[in-house]
Amino acid sequence: MPKRSSFFQKDSWQGRHLSYQQQIEGYYKFNVYQPPEGERLEEYNRVTKELQDMIAEAVQTGKTLRAMGSSWSLSTVGVTEHKLINTKNLSLTFAVADEHISPAYAGDPAKLRFLEPGTSIGTINRYLFQHRLSLKASGSNNGQTLAGAVSTGTHGAAFKFGATPDFVVGIHLITGSSTQVYLQRASYPVVNPSFAARLGAELKSDDTLFNAALVSFGSFGIIHGMMIETRELFLLHAYRSFQKFDPALKNAMSTLNFSGLHLPKPASELYHFQVYFNPNEGTPPEEAAVSLMFEGPWTEEYEPPAWDDAEPGPGASGLELIGALVGAIPSPLTGLAKPALSAQIRAHLEPYAITGTFIDLFRGEKTEGKLFVSDIGIPLSRSLDALSIAFNTYANFGTVLPMTCMMRFVKGTKALLGFTKFDPTCTLEIDAINVPKTQEYAHAVWTNLEEAGIPFTMHWGKFNWFLTPARVQNMYGENVQKWIESRETLLSPEVRSVFTNDFLRSVGLAT
């Protein structure tokens, strides 16, 4: 069979939402091919060889290489100056035979799935639905590829479970022109050596190596497959309403104690907690738009809600809201525009009560335009302090910005450089139009947080130019050295050069 990949010359790569322009030499793209079920493993291994050949050529020519998926990141974390590998058509899915399961595995083998890296979250949701299974967590939408979402720490608001890296239990990593490894935690073995052998890979059961590679944004080689743990299919009863920003809501946001809130269902069933603020209504505003999703059992009588494919899902982030306002926002903005702007934001945050699966609630974000999104992780106990700084910075800023502040709540991750490192983590997202004044405001918020001594991390895949080697070291401490040493263990110096980009150098992670 001829090679599935072809190389296309291209001078530059445009970042999502016009966030960057990266000069490149071109990119590899794979043809779509879905072999018969009995030939899937053979095809998977054949693609591994093609990917190894790309690494060999890059080493020989002194070029850099970077695998990418949907190009979802707004930062340059996932691109490089020479050659990119578009993985979107690498989307094979595998169940795992019992003969490959470790006798020490504590989970349910029937819920394991091994997936190629270019499989989109939307495709995974539909595939799992057919087997009456579900992902354990999702970002706000489903356009990312699996490896792209996991490798940058895409999170969501599953405050009892965690972010997308936390459902991954195995990584097939191509580390050179003739080397490949299958990583899993020694403390949580899932497969036995026969599984790795079927891939032609060396099994490495090591917590540090696994936790390092989990969030490594394409710099540990090429991820060709990920083993994920799924769960039984379930329903989410989703509600959004405007609520007073009062002591009860503040207590929920700083302790995850919901006893003071008037909830439509028991707090024990709460799965997802998300709060929107509009600083143009006040700093602080009197009300917030609160999104709550309660877990419920699946029933075959389920009827999905009617929805327009062009519209974002109920789990959408502030990015989609701001994108919907772009054409309606007057320019320039003055204080006189605040009431009209706030009315439009309220209209897009209209209350709802919807029941759905991940397929229905976390749908594709199709927003276009020059938009700004930053996302930082904060210890839950400092969430209100951080929010107060964001409000006070805006009150003293002197410029009206069409923007929202959104807070989501996530269980901490074991990934060494996972930005949801605090247990639990509160994320503070600023969504706005990407203009110099927005960047100036965000930079002021980050600076003020730093000066106030509030610890925070930054989402690797969103606007994060504030990161420096010193700040990354301060954010992650000894995990930085563990991450660097893991990369050096898995990749030779020549291959490390292939997978080193300007972003990695800028944050002090390149060796």
C-alpha cells in the first residue's frame, strides 16, 4: 500500500482566531483511510513507520517537527518553524482484548479504548455513545483532537473528576526513527507487555515519565495513540440562571460547599459548576450567570434537545459569547455603550433548563474573528481574591471592553505541568475581542495577581505570553526539573532538537 502521508509546501500557518502567524516550510497530511476491523492494527503500525520516517528525515536535515491536530491553541505552543504534521485523519479506535490487560488493573477493561491522536472529541463522543459509554470530562466544545486537548490541559468544569488529561491511562509515544515507547503509571498498571509488543513499542511503567508526557504539548515526540478510561453513558441536567453574587454564591466559589444555594437538584448529584461575570455591570456586578449540571442515569427513552448546528452548545465558554457579539458591538466603546453591551451579553446568557449527553451539551465552537482568551489556574481558597483583583483592575482601567470573566472549577491533575495543578483548581478566564487594550488589561491582571502573592498557572493553549522561565519555575517548582529530565530520558539530543520550538525555549523547558 502506498504511503498515506503527503507533504505540502506552505509559507505560514495562521493561528486560530488570528492569534499568531507562524512561518513554516510546510506540513504533512494523511489521507483518510478506515481499514476493515481485522486490518486496523496492521494499518496503525504502518503509520507508526511513516511517522518514524518523518523523524528520521528531520534529524538528517536538521529541521524541526511538530504534530498538531485541529490547531485549536491560541498560543504558539503547538507549532514550529519548519514542518508540521496534521494528524486529523489519524482516527482509528480500538477496544482492548482481555489478554492484554494487566492482572493488577483495578478498572473495568470493557470501558478501555485505545485511540489515534487525531480523533476529534466530537467523533469520540459519537463513537462511545454507540457503545453506551462516555468520556469522563470535556472542554466546553468538541472540535479539538484527543492528543491536542490532553497535551495542553483542556479542562471543563468537572470539579469532582478533573480535566481531559485525567482520563488518559496510557500513551504510545514515537521517540525516534527506530524507537517508540508505551507509557503507563507503575502505580496504576493497565496493560501487560503483550499490548506494547503488538505496537512494536517498549513498555515503560513509570509514574514520573507518564505524568511528564501527559501534558507536554508535542515536545516529547509524536503521540500516536492514547489509552483512555471511559465511564457508563449518563445524562446531564443542565441549568443556567442569574443569581445574586451574595455570600452563598461566594461560599460555593471558594469552598465548593453548595448548601447555601437554591439548587434544582441535590448537591450530591452536581457534576459541573461554572460562573460568568460581566464587569461592565459593576466591579463587582450584583449578579452572575451560574451554570450547573447535575449527573443522572442514562435511559433509552432519552430524546436529545433540538439545536441549531450553527449554535454553540449549552456548555460553551465565554469565547462563543463574545464571538456572537462582534458584529453588534459599537466602536469605539464609551461608557455610554455599557448598558447596551450588557443587555446583549445578558441576552446571550439567557437561562435554560436542558437535559443532554456530552454530544448535545459540549458542541463545536465555530466562532470566527480576532478574539482573546486567557485562562489561569488558582487555588480554590484564593478564587475570590483573584476575582476581586480582576474587578478592581477593570474599575481602574479607564477603557470599556466587551468582555466577560468566567470561573470554572476542576479537580487537580497529576500531570507534572498540568495547569489545573491545585486540588481543586479554580480557573479564571478572560474572554474579549483581541485588541491592544484587552492585552493590556490581561497583563495588568496577571501582574497584580503576582504582586499580591496569589499563586497561579496559565493554560498552555491560550494567550500566555506572561510566562517566562522564572515564572514557570515558580509555578511548578520541582516538577519542572522532573519534566525536563523525563524528556531527556525519552529523547536523544538529536530528537529533542527536532521537537524543540520557540515556545519551549521561551519558557525555559528546552534542553
